[in-house]
Amino acid sequence: MSHRNARLTVHGRRLLVERVLSGRPVAHVAAEMGISRATAHKWVRRWRTEGETGLLDRPSRPHTTPHRTPAHLEARVCRLRTGRKLGPARIGPILGLAPSTVHRILTRHHLHRLSFLDRPTGQLIRRYERARPGELVHIDVKKLGRIPDGGGWRIHGRAACPDRRRVTGFDYIHSAVDDHTRIAYSEVHTDEKAATCAAFLRRAAAFFATVGIPRIERVLSCPSSFELTDLIVTIAPLC
């Protein structure tokens, strides 16, 4: 992806090089493409030195940051955060740093929110994640009550819906989530019986195959959602 203010994309830079190589003056090509001659010469020079790779974007991050807070001071900031749960306004005066600097340090180390930390130990909570797509797929069913057309008694009042004992039924949202990629697939059904769940898993596996996850190795689900025999029959062709 090009930088936000870049005049040329990779395709535009390649077009610039092609026009220059055709024998046209660099100044004329630069004027046509709305860039300076120095910029045009820069891309031509990079192409001659590095080839197609030279036309790609480079990181704008500086190679060195002389005024960055020393590592040992950042470590003290992190220790105060995880050990005493202090915020930037309190850590700053202790270490002689501006609160804004402390906040940047905490953000850099993913400690800027206390919700990211385990309260008793102060350790950073890391998201549970399997190593590769398809290694584990989570399956669950959410039961939701149906809402009558036009709304129920909470909208129209109890007087407008005297027969509140009438059951409108439930919908069951079946969902499968790949543990590594967090790609999800969901369907709405009228029940959560074993046959329905097994058929859903087959369709979920077919969907995952279309997005680059050809094989499901393991399935983690609530035991009540599947009967063991149906689960084995469903998983066997996928392994």
C-alpha cells in the first residue's frame, strides 16, 4: 500500500520508468505525472539499482531514534504498571517523565489498558490462539427467542398482547470460528439437534475450504450440541 500522500503507486512508478526508458526527457515525464524531477530521478535510479523491488514502498520509520526513552527506563515504567497498576499521571512524576511519554511507552508494550492485565498477577493477558488455520475450530449454538411481526408486548404494552403465554419459538444460531484466523461461519436454524449440528459442520468445513482452510483437524464444542457418533461421522471425511 502506498503512503497516504504519495503521488505515485507502484504501477505509476513502473509507468514512469517505462516512459523514461523509451527515450523521453525525465523533466517532461515528471511534469506529466505531477511530480518533481528529483522524485522522477529517484525512482529511475532505484529501478536501475534494485529492479522491480526498488519501486516498492519502504518503511518511513527512521533507522535510529536518538531521543527515544532508554530501554532500562521503559522497563521501570512497565514494572510500575504491572506491579502497582499505576497510570501515566502517577508513573510520570516518579520517574521524571511526562505523562504523555509514559502513555506512549505503555502503548508500545500493550500495557496502556488495565483490562489487558491479569489483576492479581499483573501479567499481560495474551490471546489464546492455535498455530495454524484449521488446527482447531470452535463451534457453539446461541438460542434466541423469536420476536413477533410488529414487535411484542415490550413495544405495544401488556394490554395489547393479552395472551403472553403463546410461545413464538426460538431460533438457533450455529457458529463455527477458526481459532487461528478468527474466520467465522454462521447459520440460523430452528433447532440444535445432532443431525442439524452435524450438517452445519459439513457446510462450515466446505466454507472454510473456500477461504484457504482445506482441513479441520479438531473441533471444540459444547457436548450437548453434538452426539458423539454424528460428530465422528462428520469429522472423518474432513481429516
